[in-house]
Amino acid sequence: MRILLPPSEAKRAGGPGRRAKPSLGAHPGDDPVLAAARAKVAAALIELCSGNAEVAAAALRLPARAAAGALADNRAVLDAARRPAIDRYSGIVYDGLDVTTLTAAARRRTEQTVLIFSGLWGVVGAAEPVPSYRLPVAASLPALRALTGFWRPVLADIVPTLLDDELIVDLRSTDYAAMWRPARDDERHVGVRVLTPQPGRAPAVISYPSKLGKGRLVRALVGRRPRLTRPAQIIDAWRAVGGSDGWETGRGVELLT
């Protein structure tokens, strides 16, 4: 099993390590092409954030209350303290996962199975140390223009080497899903949507419960010992943690909160 996640804008501060060499944690593939691409994005980000603060904040789509701190983090991104990615990100998906309360075995499975897509790093393993930063993939850096277009050809060659012959549970949001797409005939790929019931209407994706539900699903999946090979097992894991229902939809799965 491989679980594909988006990052989060919210991040825990600090960390024990400095200038850790970017790698993919427990996953093979510390690729020089990926390292070079990361270096280009980091350099473009530092250049932007070292100039006019208002221009940089607008380009990075930063809310006013977070702009000063985010720009400072970005300027220091190559020298800042680092945490494993799974500990750094702290948004709603990661609240649902609640990595600090996983068993040691579930933590190991998380590090072995989770890949997180990032506007700055492209793709990182759960155990990879990363600094605090703020760079949504929907942003544009003047030196590189649209980040999605920058990362797509890089990740087209790199991501398949990280997936092996495993079931791919894709929980990425739309922006991050656009960075890498599987082949249309790849039956291993299962896109997952978490829906919320709507009175008098069809169930729909609502941001908070969808993100929290995705985190809960990841927690359920990494807590299971059997190797996942079928979409139906995703639905079983969801029901086991109190999810209401689930069903297969062609190449995907929809889950009901």
C-alpha cells in the first residue's frame, strides 16, 4: 500500500535537526533530478521572499496575519531546524491521523507507506526531515512561474519508482493531485473522496469533515496488519473506525461520514 497525501499550510514549529540532506525517508529514490528541482524551487522562493514583502505575500497567497512569519520561514528554509514531514504538518488531515498517539508499529507503517506532495519539495516520504515553510503548489514563483507545471514533468518519472507494485490510496486535494497523475489504465490507483450527508441533497465534500475523515482513514489503514490489495478493504477500514458507509465508483472509492 502507498498512501498519497497533500501537505498542510499549518505546521509545527522548530525541530531538532539542521541542514538535513533531503531524502525520501524510508522510501528508495533519493534522486539527483528531484534534488536539483528542489534546489531550484528553494532558490526561487528565497529570492521572492527577500524582496518586497507585499509582492511576496500576494504571490504566495498568504493571509495578512501569517505573512511576516511565513516570509521569514521561507527566507531561512535551507538552514532551519527540521522535523520528519509527518510530524511537521499539523493541519486537519494530520489532526485526524494524530501521529503522536500511533503505536510504534503503526508509526513504522506510516513512514513506509505515506508520500506527501509539496509545493517546495515535490514529494517527500513521511520520515523525511523538512523545515517550516509556506508555499502552496497553486502559487507562482516569478523565477519559475506556475509550480504545478514545474513539478509535473519532474514527478512523472520519480513518483512511479516510489510506488512499487502496491495499491495506491490517493487522498490528495485537487491542486496536489495535478502534480502527478497515474496512467489511466493503472488499476492499482484508488482515488478516495470523503462525503458528508446533506439534508434533502446528495452527500457532498465539505472541507473540514472531509479532511478530518481522510486523516482518520490513514490512521485506520496504517493500523492494519494485512496488506491492502483491494478497494473494498479501504471501505472495511473506514467502517471499522466508525465511518458510516462506503462504496466503489469505478476506479475510486467514496466514503460517507
